[in-house]
Amino acid sequence: MPGALLITGAGRGIGAATARLAGQRGYRVCVNYLHNGTAAEEVVRDIVQAGGTALAVRADVSREAEVERLFATVDAELGPLTGLVNNVGVAEKKSRIEDLDEERLHRVLTTNVVSAFLCAKHAVRRMSTRHGGRGGAIVNVSSAAARLGSANEYVDYAASKGAMDTLTTGLSLEVAAEGIRVNSVRPGFIRTDFHATAGDPGRVDRLQGNLPMQRGGDPEEVAEAVLWLLSDQASFVTGSFTELAGGK
Ligand code: NAP
């Protein structure tokens, strides 16, 4: 049953596509963002114009005080939480490991891993039957990079997604008997701003011919998988990894 859904990093890219689809499917959607309030408000406007309910909330989800405020806002404005999509993730410019600096490692691992743990923590406190909740679903947006390693590009980013995959496995087991399902999608080569942020805007166009399907993916294709994993149609699915990387 759709209810209140929090999607981190939902102003742009995969998170935005997931928010729009969730709005169409009847979820009351919290569109979290960090800097780009205009993009987040556009997502909210699209959902509301289509007859849905949505709210944009600025919060840096790698900081617990901001995560607490974000979840409290969802409680107050959208009602009991039934779903979380841990979607925030960043990569920085291409670099070999011997050239990585300490600050970057902290930034990437904090943004990608700490945020997912913090949001999972506060979602479980609300949704677990152990805490009086009614259950729910969490989807972690990982990456094919967790399997492939991203050599010569960003092994730090790939490793952060490996950590997220371990979170999916461990948390799914921890809360399986408490009404919460935890699953993961592992996209690859999706057309979003992500690649420009990592200093390579033409990456998908340049490399898509190397994929078995010979094309990049669209955020809407990832959103479909996320919505299925959140839904009751996936009621016996937990601890799973769905590959969305054109066969790579
Ligand atoms: P994107 O277009 O760059 O969007 C990233 C979103 O995250 C933005 O809305 C941004 O907010 C938000 N954000 C970043 N840091 C944040 C923080 N600390 N707190 C709150 N929000 C934050 O990225 P995307 O391609 O949609 O990526 C979404 C997820 O998919 C990521 O986890 C990424 O690793 C994963 N993924 C992407 C690809 C791909 O090819 N695109 C492939 C595999 C996996 P602002 O808009 O405010 O800046």
C-alpha cells in the first residue's frame, strides 16, 4: 500500500524520476535535495499537478541532525513513513588510487555510505514492528561499480557502493522479521547529471557502445525497478540486487 515515501537526492536524475513515478502510483513523496531547490520544487510541482502529494525538503543526509529534521518533517507533513529510497550518491573526478587525497575519500564515503546508514537507522525506528511501526520497504540505489570496481575512474566511489551492498544484505537480515524489506538496485551508465558532476559529461554517450545492449539507460527505467521493489508486488523479496546496466 503506498504511503509516505522519502527519497534522498530526489531533485534531479534517478531520484527525481523515482519521485515522479511514486507520485503517480499514489505515494506521498518527500523530495530531499541538497543545493538545487529549484529542481526539487519542479519535481514537487509535477507531482502535485498530476494530482499527487509531495514536499521538497533541503537536508544534507550525511549529517544526523539534518536527517533527524528531515524525518521529523516527513512525520509531520506526510504521515507515517512506509518507504525509504537511499538514492544520494556522488563520484568525483577520475583518479587512480595513488592520486586520491584524504578529504575526497572522506567526502565520497560520508556522502554515499554514512548517509545511507543514517537514513536506514531513522527509517527502521519508524517502520519496524519492533518499534511499534507497521513495516515498510527500503531500496538502496547502489551501482554496477560495486561489482566492477571502476578501475582508473573512481575506485573510492565503487567501494562506497560495495559498502552499501553490505548494508543491504545485513539490514535485510536484521529487519526481515520486523516487517521491513530491504533491496538494492545496481544501475550503470544512466543519463543524468551525475557524470558531469564527476567531470565527464559525455561519459554515457562515449561508452554506451561497449555495453551488451549498446545504449545507456534512462532514469525512468531505474525508477520502475525501484517502485516494484517498494510495492506489495515484491512482498517476498528482500536482500536482493537488481542489475540495471544494459547487460554489463
Ligand atoms: P545526480 O543526477 O547527480 O543527482 C544527485 C542528487 O543527489 C541531487 O538531487 C543532489 O541534490 C542530491 N545530493 C547529493 N548529495 C546530497 C546530500 N549530501 N544530501 C542530500 N542530497 C544530496 O545523480 P544520479 O545519477 O541521479 O544518481 C542517483 C544515484 O544513482 C546515486 O547513488 C548514484 O551513485 C547512483 N548511480 C548512478 C548512475 C548513473 O549512471 N547516473 C549509475 C549507477 C549508480 P541537488 O540537486 O540539490 O544537488
